[in-house]
Amino acid sequence: MNHVSKLISAALVATTLSLGTVQAADSADASALFSEGVALMKQGKLDAAREKLERSLALNRRPSAVLNLAHVERNANRHLQALKLYREYASMPGTKPELVTEAKTNIAKLYAVTGHLRVRGPEGADVKIDADKLGRLPIADELDVSAGVHTVTVAGVAKSVSCEAGKSAEVTFDAPPPAASTSVVVVPPASTAPPAATGPVFGHEPPPKDPELEDRRSVMGWVVPGVLVAAGIGVATTGLVIRLGAASTGDEARAAAAGQDCRGSTTAGCVRAQELAESEKNQKNLGVGLLVGGGAALVGGVVSFLVWPSDRVPKRGLRIQPSVGVGQLQLVGTF
């Protein structure tokens, strides 16, 4: 059992190291997507900007990406989504005070054009507004909704509520009457199984170990795991370097295409940008492959080291044994 625990722990450590290298590469991808999203937002391409920023947040939920996605949603008149994102940004650590003040100003403006609702009712009951499931009671915070009439359903009971812009409405549901309960006593049948054996079972006792032999790892038991671990570290490191280099290539591609609409264009700058973009894609794919392969080799090295079988060989060390013969006495030593 102790051997299995060590095996699981070592595999988890190796997997964590491999995941750490992948997370570093994901952070570089998140930065590139963030830059693309901000550029698209400045060009007024809100749908494309939203897609880039949401992908960036899926890799790394940075405050700057949250704030810029909130700006995109506000400019697209998606008030509820923008309100949620501004509130998230205002509560995140590591934000700039002046930007938090700006976010709170936008929160106040969006609050004034949206409706708000508090739902009261029996604890544990499911809450649904229109077709959206919002969790279970109690819900301490106000629920942001569009201004107008909404259908609130709690525990299968529906009520219509009118929500005015900038105001908070409240709806209360009564607890259902307790259901009658019946108790059922189950008596287990008497056991008819024969008594368990208390002594050793013939044929199942492990054979005794020879005291003159010991377990010892062979040379290959050291060489094979060592080669796998070293190869895994080297391959994973190479993959990480290539992934990080892909981000630099992406920056060069965006710089080459700056200020140009390269769709169908054959200008020198656009051709160069397309070549760099293709190179960035190839580098990312190669980097991921090396990271995964290196991580697998590293895990394989650790696992093979732990499960490699030992050989039963004669014990090492000096042993002296007396030997008595006819008319003689001698000492025999072995190493």
C-alpha cells in the first residue's frame, strides 16, 4: 500500500511540473489575444473584439482583460453583461484606483438603465427568471435584469414581476406545507453464513524468503528512468521556449500588418505578416507537442523508477563461518 502511495504521489508531482510549463505558454497566448482584442475594439469591431477577449480570459483572467471586455459590452449596448464585468473588475485585487473609480461610475450609469430584483422564499428552492436558472435560495445579492415584466419561478410556483429601470423590486414566495412522513423499520434477516476461518488457509501462505538473499535494483533500473526523466525535462523545456518564441513571432506579424487591411492584399508588408502568422501557428503547434511529449516522458521516468522490479541476489558483506573436519578446524570467509 505504501508503494502504491509513493507511485501516485510521484506521478502527481511529475504531472504538476508538466502542467506548469503549459500554463506559462497559455499566459503568453492570453497576452497575444488581449492585444488583438484591444486593437479590434479601437477599430469599432466589437464582435471580433469580444471573441478575442473572451478567449484571453479563458486562459488567464486578468483584470485588464475583464475591464476591456466590459467596455466592449457597454459599447454594444449589452448592459447586463457590462454591469456584471464592471462589478467583477471593481472587486478584483491588483487594480488601479483610478480605473476602479471609472468602473464604479459605469456601474452607476448601467444600474440606472437596468432593472433589479430580490427574491425571497424557502431555503434550498430553485430560482428561475423567465427561462434562466439562477441557483437556489437564499440569494443575498440583487439580481440584475432588463427593465420590464419578468416571470419568476420558485419551487414550481410562478409570479409576474414588473422591474423599473434604476429601481429594485422584491418578490416573496411562501414555504410549501410540510409533507406527511411515514417511518419504515427494516429488520435485516438473520445471517446464515458460516463462521469465518481464523487460522491460515492451506496453499495461500507466502513462501518464506531466503535470508541469504536481498532485493537489489539492477543497473537498467537506474539507467532507463534516468534517461526518460532527463529527456522529458529537455523536451518540455524546448517546447516551452518554442511556445514563448511564438508570441514574439506573433508580435512581429501584427507589427508588419499594422495600419493595413491585408485581406487579399499582396503588398510586401501583408505578405510578410502572413508568413509570420503562419510561422507563429507552426511554432505553437510544435511547442504544444513537445510540452506534452516531454511531460509524458517525465511521468514515465518517475513511474518506471518506482515500479522497476528488484532482483534477489546474494547479500554483500564479509561473513566468517567455522568449518570442522576430521582432525582440523578452519574458518571460511565470503564477501
